[in-house]
Amino acid sequence: MKQNILFKESSKEEVLIKVEHLENLFKDVRHNYDYLVSKRKPDDLQHQILLLSLSRIIKYFDAYLLLSKNGFGEPGITLLRSLFEASLWMRWILISKENAQKYFDSSKGEAIRIAQRNYGRGLLKIENAPEPEIIKKMLEDEAKKYILPKWEDITKDTGMMDLYVLVYKMMSAMSHGTFLFLGEKFMDQRVSPDPDYKNIEPFYEIANNLLRDCYIVAEMWIEENKIREVPNVKELLIM
């Protein structure tokens, strides 16, 4: 029976050849990041968010390369999932300056929601505070000011729905702890926590295109004030 490509276990040598190509792309992106920083408008929030996002993507991709070289495919997929989420936000904040401001302010909302949860469970105490119900209402009202759209709405707004359905859902299933990552080895009791170079090569094209897309989105906006066309979904399919 032919092995499912998703659970293909390549040799270490095969994986390292692929990773070397990704490393070359990564080096180019890392080098060109400084160039984009020099071209940014310091008072332009969209420019700032793009570069902050790209700097985070570079760190995540660097970690992804380390995991891949050492045979940790499933943890690497979790990082690729984060790259895809970053690519969605990068495109979404370019739709309007209002979107950029909402995204920039979202950290305030997260801090308020953390306070809400802690206070609601008695894990947070506020000195000289009014009645508990008043505090709860104040936190609730403040949190409502900083609500971001759901993933489905973001993907529709940015035209990334096909990629979301075909790529993100699969990576989410693997990073959320389902047994999807086990493949056919699950039934023959050869599952091991040791590095196995499985689930790395099938995601090579996804990793390659996600990094390229994130960089080009930032580059095109900063240099030309244009939003890059959404990549052809077929480029990210596992063939």
C-alpha cells in the first residue's frame, strides 16, 4: 500500500538538502530586512506593524530551520502555523489604517481579558477597588473596545480563504495535539518520541512560500504602497 505523503519519513540527508535551500532563502530575507527598515516611514503605523511582524517571522523561521535539521517535524509545523497567522495579519492591516490601529491596540484588549479571567476566578486582587460587580462590568466594557475579527472573517477580507482551508486547518490539527501527526506507525506500535524526519519534507513548499510571501508583502507595501496578490493556492499544495 502506498504511504500517505503527509506522513512520509524521509532520510536525514534528503531533509537536510531541502533545508539548505530554505536556509538560503532565509538568509536573503534576513539580510533584506535591514534594507526595509531603512525605507520605512517611522510615523506610519502600517509600516511599523509590517516590520515588527516580519522580525517575529524571521525569529520563528530560524527556529523552524533548527527543528527541521534535527528531525522535529511536528513542533516545526506549529511554527509554520504561526507564520501563516502572521501573514494573515500582515495583509489585513494593509486593507485600511483603521485595521492597523485595531491590530496595534489589540494587546490592550488581551491584557484586559487576562485581568478579567484572573479577577473572575479570584486570582487577581485590586487594592481599594469598588464592588466586585462594578470591576467586572468595567473590565467587560473595556474588553469590548478591543475585539479583533475571527480568523474566518480575516481570511475572507484578505482573499486567503483557500489557503486557510487547505493549509491552516491541517497544521492546526497537528499542532493541537491530535493523532494526525502519527500516520501509519500508530497501529504497528513503533511510535517513538525520538526525532524521525517525518512530516518535514511534505511541508517544504509551504514553508518556502510562506516566508517568501511575508517578505514580499512587506517589501511591496513599503516600496510601492501596493498589496501583493494572494499566492496561487496550488503553490502550497502537497503534491
